[in-house]
Amino acid sequence: MDQGDEARRYTAGIGAARAYELVRKELVVEFGADFFRSYIDQLRLVAEMDGVLLFRAGSRVAQDRLRQQVQHRLEARMRVYVPNMGPTEILLENEIPEDVLSLADARIEPHRAAAEQQRLPALDFDNFCVDESNHRAFTVAQMIAAGAGTPFPTWLVHSPPGCGKTHLLTAIARSATAQGRKVLMMTGQEFLEQFQSALHKKRDSSVFKDMVRAPDMLIIDDFHRICGKKATEEEAFDAFYDVTRRGGQVVLAANHGAEGLAGLDETLRAKLKGAAASEINEPGPALRRRILDRRVAFHARGTPGFNVAPEALDMIADRMHVTGRELDGAVCQLLIEWKISGGTTVTLDAAATALQNKLSDSAERRITVQLVQKVVARHYGMTPQQLLERTRRHAIARPRQVAMFLACKMTHASLPDIGQRFGGFDHTTIMYARDRIAALAETDANLKAELENVARAIRREP
């Protein structure tokens, strides 16, 4: 194929460079923002050579993950815009010929500068907002990233969704990779799918086993996705043993601590209880305010002129008792308001109007199952982890039933969700606890007064 044919090929339709800009936005939706930030964000379309589109990955870890999980979806989506497109290849910078790299900007990336403005922010330690709700987890993450995790070779960080677990894990991976350590980061769902695929297709699973045992650091996000799948659980713990036995590091993130992981085999749960663990709580008002500042500044870099009045951000931080992820959604809503208003500063009144539903929902959802567990545990002189222990001992079972009753009464969580928050109980167990405590309170004045006291303490909790 001569150069004229090549030119006609890529000028047909919208062109490969513009197609890739559109496809990147689609990949965010398909794979999720966290996965996109970790692996796809640094992927660059650099050139075409011998009919093959060349992409440059940001790291060896990203290259492996992209080839395994993204490349076939990338090609399929690209061909929607460029039907006659040839195959793709994902390479590292040192694998791409120098003459190709020198032509990349002129030949294939005319829109690169615009695309760079829309890049998602890098998830690293420098842009992780810290306060008392997460500083312990942040400190341990930095220690592990620096190679000082030998005393705790397996570390579990847990929190409700949206509190920054993925951010910390990605920051660890970035830092460790920059130091030359071999890192494999994957989600629990990816671990599950890849392992089960190796089994169900009757392939030799040694390739998968070698992959998860080879790195110096194995990082698994959303580890709770593995729980309840016995063979996958056992494979994961075998991998953890092999990695740590060689002096490597295992980092896990989940929505609950070891006691609350629904479906986890009890023997494996006991092993995980021996790991170091750190909890991240939902951010307080001061941290919420700092997160809002960061997100406004980020959007202002991509949309010059975007501005929100400080008093509006103060109001949001005070009234939206939510996670960082939801605060990001609120700032996106303010960006829409700013554009609709013609680019004028988003005032307090404008923010209140734009976020009316979110502010209302936030006030109603301020009392969470986690908050109920925390206050009930404190009332009975135990830790939230003890409250989640699966035991019929009255000293734990009764407080747990009280917590389930108050969670049903004071939160908007569904029965199945409450069951998950208590370690994977069936919704019928939650119903039984609710009805049991309600019936006892009708005949036991002391219990009724106790429930009222705990409920007041929950409402007063900041």
C-alpha cells in the first residue's frame, strides 16, 4: 500500500486520531473511571506503521493489562468510526522505532493538546486529601509504597464505596513501579473472571497462576468481589502466600474489614484477620471542603473561567455528608450550572438550586448503617468489628440485633443492603432482628429507653 492509499485510508470518516478521542470517552464508561485512570489514561495513539495503529502504554503493568482486557474492545470501538482500520499494537516507548516517534505528533495526533486538557487527574499521594478519617491508612500506604511494608506483608484497607481506597492503591502502584518494582494491580472482579475463564475453558491455569504470583507487589481492589467463590478465594490466598513468602507485598481494598466480608470462607477469614488493616471513614466537613476545592480547580483547568463562590462551597461541605466521589458529582453539576448561566461565578443561591435534590438526599442520608454500627458498638463497649462477628453469644448478638433494628428505622438502606453491611446476613435475618427488638421494646421499658438513648446519640453524632 503506497502513501496515497494510507492517507486516503485515515482521512475516510473522521480519522483515527479523532476517533480515538471519542473512543477514550466511551472506554471511561465501559471500564469505569478508576480503571481508566490506572491503565487507559496514559495510552497514546502515536502513529501508523505498515497498516498497524501503534499505541504507547505508560508502563509495563499497564501494557499487560491493556493487552489482556482492553485491546479487543478498543479495536471494536475504533472500527465504528474507522471501518477499514487495521490491527492495533500496544507497545512501550522503547519498543517503538525512533523514526516513528519523531513523526507521531505531525501524523496521527493533531488533537493531542485538546485531549490532554481533558485528562483525568493522576491518582497519587500528592493529590490525596488527608484528615483524621483517613490519615492512618494514608500513612501506611506511603510506608508500603516506600518499601517499608515488611512488618505487614498483607494489608487490607476498607471503607464504604467512594472514600478513596482506589486512589491509595493506585498511588502505591505508581510509586512502586517508579522505583522499578514489579507491580500487578487488578480488581477482584478481574481476578475472578480471569481465574474462572482459565478453569471453565479447560486451559492450563498455570499461566494465570504465574501471572498473579510473579510480581513483587500484588494489589487487588474490590477484594469483596471474590468472596463467596470458594475456588477463587482459595486461589487468591495461595497467591498471597506465594508472594509474601518471597518477601513481596500484598495490598487489598474492600468495602468491609475481614469480619464483615460476606461469603468469605471462615478459615480464610481467620487468615485475613491476621493481616494488618486500616479503615477509612467518610470525610468530615473540613476534608469535604478541601476535596471540593481540588475538584473545582481540576475542572477549571479544563474549562477556563469556571468558578464557584467560596460561600457556596462552604454550604456544600456543611450540608452534603457524602463521600469524595459524590462531591465530585456535585461539582460536575455546578459546572453544568456555570455553563448554563453563561460563565458567571456560581453563587450560593445558584449552587443551592442546582444541587437541591442532592442536598435534600444528603440530609436524609446523613445517618448511615456505618454510623449506626459505630454508635451502637460504642454504647455497648465494643468495636464495630466485634459487632460484626458471627457468633450467637448474647453479649454480641443482642447489640447486633439492636444495631440492625436502628439501621432499619433510621436509615434509607434496603434490607439486603443492611444485611451486606452486617457481614452478609440474609434480608430475612434483618427482618427477624427488627421485629424481635420492636416486640421486646413494647414490653421492656428499660430496653425502650435504651433504644431511645442510642437513637439520640446517633442523631447527635457529627
